[in-house]
Amino acid sequence: MVNSPGAVRFGQRLAGEAPEQVRYAAIAEVVADVLRRRILDGVLADGDVLPKQDELMAEFDVGRTTLRQAIRILETEGLVTVRRGKVGGSVVHQPTPKDAAHMFGMVMHARQVTLADLAQALRRLEPVCVALCAQRPDRMEAVVPRLREVHERMALTVDDGLAYIRASREFHEAIVSACGNQTMQVLLGMVEALWARQEQLWAERSAVDVSADIRRLGVREHEQMVDLIADGDDTLAYRYAVRHLEGAHAYPLQEYAAQPVQSGPLG
């Protein structure tokens, strides 16, 4: 038996995991589904190692080839990593928002969604997070200090266009992470990550074309947004965020509005 907490818990059958189901269905898929549910339900934690193949074969009453097919399915989904050699085994990975963002980006890329379409979604979703930040009763402890910290760093970058773009992106991501709603954090987090990927198209050119005065205006707008959040005025904070994003998106949309979004890692 593999010496890990996950291996101990693994022996506990979940409801509906009768051997007959594994035996007579699409076997590899069903085995993969059982293991997948154990990972997603937390029965198998991140970093746990699946039991040895012989133990899994005995539990599910399947052959080695079928079991390996099931593990390959999970590996393709990013839920396990198969280690080779003396310290071999299948290491469990809980899915993360980064994983979701990667798949989201590929779907948007394949559908040839335009930058204008992505920007429109961002302008509608991010202000909701701004309003949620303003609604938080603990905003003065959990939201405002973090935003002011990021804002202060951003204010120091007005003479460095590329650094300003990175700092501005960090500010917007901080708003999403502080909104307090996990669904919005995942959904908008994917949109924000994909937008950040597109910023590489115009970042260097923007650093030259956009003046330090315009960047100072962006700093002031961010400061005003933080003040509205601190005041707890969710309605004004929402409206202000919409106007801010419309202005911020004007530059890239002048040239790249019809450009299909590109997936892939940040450069």
C-alpha cells in the first residue's frame, strides 16, 4: 500500500461504486470517472499518490491495460502526473483556476472570438467585482489595504510604460481576487488572464504612444475607484469602473478590435 493519506482514504468506497458497474460499462471511462470524483470531492488531496496498480486492479477487477487507459484519461485532464522510475506512481493534482483559464483561452481561440468581444465582456463583468468589493462589510480590512498597496506601486511606474501596464493588470486582478465571490473569481479570472495575454500585442507600442500624463490619469482613476470602494458606494463604484474600462480599452481597440484572441502562456 502506498504510504500516503490519499491511499488510506482511497480504500473507502463512495456510494454507487459497485464493482459490477465498473465491470460492465465502458470500463476505462468508468474507472477514470470514479477516480476523478475522488479527486474533485477531496477524497484524494492535491499531492497524494494513487495506490499501486495491483491494488487498483484488484479493487476494480480490471486488467492492467484498462487501468492504464483510465489513468491516461486523468493525465490528459491534468488531474494526475505519472512519475516513472523507482519513485514512480500517479500524483494527484486538484484543478486550479489557471487550468480553467488555459482551456478557456483555447476555446476562445478556436472560436476566433475577437478582442472587441472579449473587451465587452470584461467591461460588463469587472465592474460587478468592483461593486462586490464595495459591498463587503470587511472591505476596510480585506479589500482596501490590498488595493492601496498595489496602487502605490503602480503610481511609481508612470514613467515606465511596460511596468505601468503590468502594475495596472495587477490592480485589476486584485479587485477580482478581493470581491469575495468565488464564482466571479474563477469566471472573471479566466477573462482577465486571457486579456493579459492579448496585452502583449500592444504593450511595447503603448509604452511609447501613451504619454506619462495619460498614465497619471489612469493612476488617479484607480485611486478614485478605491475611494468609492472604501465609501461602500457600490452603485457609483460600478458606474465609475465601467467608464474607466471604456477609456482604458480605447487604445487597443483602435487597431486590434477585429483581431481574434490568442491563447497560450504569458510571455
